[in-house]
Amino acid sequence: MMKFFKLIFFLSLISAKINAQGGDQQTLTRQPQKTPIESLVELKKIYAKAIENDNAILEGNCLQQMGNVCYHQGHFRQALDFFLKADKIFSTNDKQLSLAANLCDIGVLYYYIKQPNKAMKNYSIALNIYKKQNELKGQATVYGHIGQLYEKRQKYDSAFYYQNLALKVNAKTNDINGRAKIYENLGSIYEDLEKYDLAAQHFKNSLLLYQKSNNELGSIEVINNLGDILRKTGKYKESILETQTAMKLANKLGNIYQLASCCRDLGKAYELLNQMDSAYHYVKLGYKYTIDLYSEDGAKQVAFLQVLYDINKKSNEITRLQNDRKVNRIIAFSATIVVLLTVVLGFVIFSRQRLKLKDQRMLAKHKEIEHDLTSLELKNLQLEEQNLKQQLEVKTRELSTHTLNLIKNNQFLENLRSTLQAMVKDDKRDQKKQMNMILAEINQSFNHERNWKEFTLAFEQVHHQFLEQLKKFSSELTSADMRLIALLKMNLDSTDIATLLGISTDSLRVSRYRLRKKLNLAQGDNLSAFIQSL
């Protein structure tokens, strides 16, 4: 019994590899009824004649067909190389339908080597071409491929959408095999979702269509799928009958891969029925078919690689001969060009030397002029700087003089007011009225705005836009606040400021306190220092 399970485990590893090469493989184009080696040899001859006759379209078709053969034999890198060369030819010659079919083949190859993003890109381009050309069969094929792509990504809603879309488009054509493949794809999706009744229904629809078109290979695959459904739903005996039917067809066709697949399925079914002898028999038989398949594939692959090597060698020789012809033509043309260029170059060198000497003289003169202009600009800047400094000094002196005059004037008026107030206190009635008139005029002179306007103008010339910028700190500043700030900016002492403003020192302290609050200064911050820093 242990030997039996070891054999099952070994075969499962082998079958996983075979499935990778056959089970998920999609059909690119219909292959001729010849062996891959015979097909490749024939295509090689046609390809060589196409190159010789400069028939680009035939060359592209041969490349595409050789890509198909390589794909089915598992030589994906070589297949992609053939497809890309065909793509270039079809694009250059504007063969839209051939280009779309080739892009679809490239998409299938990328799908198989697990590069779904590149596969989707090629499918989308092919689909757009088919839509523009109104090629319904091609559209249905691409929709089916896109549906399979979403199925592998387990995005079943999208997979159903594209498979149903493919079925809808296919209904407008006579492509029975294509319709059978779509039903098979839908059955596979339902099987993944474990909706076995719906899966069986779609597999049966697919089988009827394959049988109608005498597609025995497609029939074998679908019958195997029906056997899997029966086995998964616990109908082991019915499953065995279906698989045996598929095995008879595979034996008729001599398809070793399908025979090995049927033996594996029968082994699983008999194991589930606990009929270990029969299970062992079919597992062992499947192992034999697998070994035969590998042996046969190995011999075919060696021969196939030899033919592929010959094709590449022949292609390289043809390419080399073409390149030699091109090189000879290029050499002859180049020799003529070189002679002409030598003559022209001699003339150009002579002319350039003359121009170079002339340019050097002009450049030297230009640099000399630029140097003189730079020197003049530098001198002008220096003069402007000196002029500005002188103007600033003059304005500063004017401001200082104006301030001193204001202080002296206000001091004089203050002394005069004090004297007159003392005189008013006397009882001489005849002079009291005149004294009060003089006092009123003096009080009026303290608030005269003209002197302050002249002061403000001189202050702004020295401290440019200082008072305007100060308003950004507070929108509540009055004209009296501005005057106080300007005097603090000039760094005058409190006595002079009180004299200029015509107020007492106590009133000045109150004004400074209110100004601090308007400027939102924190307790401990120095008002004069803050104003000096602006």
C-alpha cells in the first residue's frame, strides 16, 4: 500500500508538469495535419523564397506560423521572436487583420507564461482592430481569451461578462468550434465556483458542438471535464464511465497525453471507491503513458531543435548576405560622399579660418566695449550710492533740525504760557482779558497740525514706510499713537517727547501704557526696544 501511494505522489508531480504544457494551453491557430517538424521544414522553405522574392506579406505569415509551431512545442522565447518580427512586418505594410491575429497570438503566449498585463495589452489592441474591421469571429475569439484571463485572476464576474459577450458575438458567425470553446470556458468558470450543475450543462453544450464539427480532441477534453464534475459530486461510477469514453477516443487518436490524463482520473475515481487494485492499475498505466510521452517528446524535441537551428542558421546567412549587399552599396556611396565632403571641407576650413580671425577681432573689441560699459556702470552705481548716502544724511539732519525747532518752540510756548498764567492770577482786570486771548492762541499753537505734517514727511523720508508697516501690528493706532511711536523711533527722552506732544510726563506714561496694549506687547517687553527693532 505504501508503494501505491508513493507511485501516486510521483505521478502527481509529473502530471503537474504535463498540465503546464498541455492542460491550460490555448489554441493559437489551426495547425495543419502534419508533424511540427514537417510543418517547420515546409515553412522554412516558403520563408526563404519569400525573402528571396521580397514578398513581405508572405514572410510575415511564415513568421507567424513558425511562431505558432514553436509555441505548441514549448519554445516560447523563439515563438515570441517570430511573433514580434511578424508584428513589425504587418504594421509596416498596414495588414490590419493579420496584425490583429498576430497580436492575439502574442497575448495568448504572454498569458501562458504568466504575464497577464502584457497579454491584456495585446488583446486590447487586437480587439480594437477587429472592431474597426468589423471582424466578428476575431472579436469573439479575443473576448474569450480576455474571459480566460479574468478567470485565472479569479475575477469571475468579469470572466462571465467577456465569455457571454464572446458567445453573443459568436452567434452571428458560423464558427462552431469557437462556440464550443466558449461553452467549455463557461463550464470551467462554474466548476471553479463549485456550481457543478451549471458547469455540467455548459460542458454538455460544448460536447454537442464539438461532436457536430467532428472535433474529437475537443470532445475528449470536455468528456474528461464531465467526468471530473461527476467525481467531485460523488457520482464515482458515472465518472468512470465518462472517463472510459474519453479514453477510448484518445486511444483511437493515439493521443498519449490524453490517455495519461484519463488514467490519472480513473485512478482517482477508483481510489475514492476504495477499489485500490483498479486504482493502482490505472495509476501504473498512466505512469507508463507519461514515460512514453516524455520519451516521444524528447526525441521530437531534439529533431525540432535541429530544424529550428537550421532555420536560424539559414536566416542568419540570408541576413548576412543582405547586410553585405547593403554594406557594399553603402561603401560605394560613402566613397563618393567622402570625396565630395573632402572638397567641401577644404573650402569650409579655409572660410572658417577667415571668419575665425574676423570673429576673434570682433570678440576682442566687443569684450573691450563690455569692459568699458561695466566700468561705467560700476562708477554710476558708486555715485548713486554716495548720492543716496548724502541725501539720507541731509534728510536726517533736516529731521533732527525740525525736531529741535519743535522742541524749542514748544519749550518757549510752555514758558510763555506759565508766565501768562501767573499774570492772569493777578487782579488787574484790564489786562486779564488780553492775557486769556494770548493763552488761547498758545494752546491752539500746541495742536497745530502743519508742523506735525512737516515732521511726518521728513520722518518718512528717513524711515521709509515705517508708519505704514506699523499698522500691520495693530489696526487701532491713532494719529497721536503714530506721533508717539515716531518720537520713540528717534530715541528721544521722555521729557522732550512730553514737550513735543504738549502733555505732562504722567500723561506720557499713560499714553505709553495704552500703546503697549494696542501693540499686544507682553509684560516685561520694552516698548522702545520693540520700536527700534522694526
